Amino acid sequence: MSKTEGDFAGPIITAAAEVAEAVSARVLFVYAGAVNDLVALREAIQPKTRLVLVCRDAQDEQRAQDMSIDTMKVPAFDLTRMGQIKMATLIAFSQQILKAGDVFVFLAGVPGHGVDTILTMRVGEEYELFQSVGQPKLTEHIRRPVFEKLLRLALELAHEGREGKPVGALFVVGDYREVQKYCVEGRINPFKGYTEKERNILDDSIGDTVKEIAKMDGAFILKGNGVIVSACAILRPAIAGEAVPQGMGSRHTAAAAITACTKSLAITLSESTSDVRIWRLGTMITEIERSARPPLEGTPPPTGVAP
């Protein structure tokens, strides 16, 4: 264990193991990049608690594989510690590693500097991320791999921007027939004329196309199986969702409204902050915040209003 890591990681790992046992946690998640000594980590965890290493790259996955530790792959983005936790737990839900009612412990930290944060909770209690518990199951209209792919795409756009500049985006997936009733095509639909196979978001080859089109105004409308119905669509819902938090503009208002009047889920990317938000039943169910760092070229000052 490195000197830097040893200052915090050893006692924190020990404490996390004790907490996991005390609360009968089903899963203990650990950010792989923040832990050097996987032997000490595995030895500290009781057998009845499932250890899952949250990996950001192939090197982390190989380390875990060598130690026979379960893994979960997440995008390698700079997020706040709570952003790390939110992103990983959302992906864990999409992969059915977690379900409503589970207790879990999460160890987060800065890659290369050791774990420094412990969080424990029961899914569905007193936490904004899990306000969706009790809502219709995601699988009723939306395939879990589709949700996960859209989340990853939104996070990639938040991290990379396009041509060095930040972009905003809105993805609406689910009850597409009802959603289309509230849509006006703002431009020629870029996906018109292509087969469903060629315009399915689960096809890795379409990712760059989606990112390029995201620079234009309007929303992506998708079926629950991942097929893109249209892009650059203007949403004009008949009813409003809950009031969006102060500082959010038309993109977030549209996401709240369309999910209030249709059985859909929306993912928004803010151009000004690069934060990713998820909307269901007219309300924001979680927000994944980007860590503080020099903004991409063209980012408005912090006092600007998010689109």
C-alpha cells in the first residue's frame, strides 16, 4: 500500500468492512482506481458481503480478475465523489446488481490518491437517487441495456464535448408513439430512411453519429428497444412537469413535461455545467455532477443559466 494511500485507505477499508457486516450489506462497491492493495481489501471483507470493484479501464478489470473479484465497468470520467457513486449505482441497477430494498456500502475516492469516502444506504430511503423506487419498473417500456447505453453516451458528451466545445442534449426513450404526439420536427430527421438495425443505439458504430447530431437543437426520440425514431425534434408537451430547479432552462423543462404526460424516461445534458440529469414521471430523479476542473472551451461562466 502506498504511503499516500496508507494515510486513509487502510482504516477506511477496515471501517467499511465492519459497517458492511453490521448493516448486513448485500454489496460493497469500491472504486478500483482508488485502491492499490486489493489483497488487503479482499481479506477485510466478510464472505457474506459481495465485493464489486468499480472499474474505469481494462487495467483495473485485469487486476480484479487476477484476484477473482467481481467487476462492474463504468466510464472513465472526472466526477465528484457523489457523482461517482450515483453513476455506478445507476449502472448497477441497469445490470440488476442492486434492487429496491438492498443495503449497500460504497467506497469512493480520487484515483491514485486512495479511498476517502464511505457511504452506506438502503435503496429507496432518504436519497434523491432512488426516488424512482416505487415508480413503474424500467423494464416495462425500456430495456436496461438501452438506459445504460444512453447514460454512457450522455456522460461521454459531458466529458468530451464536440470539437473542444461543450454541448447540451436531450434523450427521450420509452412510449415513443405518445411522445411523438407532442413533437414537432425542427429539421429533416437525420435517421429517416435507415433500417431499425442501422439506427439502434445499442450498435456501437452509431455513437459518433449521435454525438455529432447532438450539436444541433432538439431531442432524440427512441423506442424502448433502442431504435432511434427521430432526432432534432422539438417537444411541446400538453402539460407541465414539476417545477424544475432554479437555473435550469427549456431543455430540462421539456424533459420534466414530456415524462409527466407519457410513459417515458428522459436524460438531459446541460451545456453550461456538463451535469447529466435523469427525469421520470415529471420530476428529476437524479443528477450526476461533473468534478470541478477547467471548463471546455466555450463554456459560459458559472452564473450563466443552464439550457
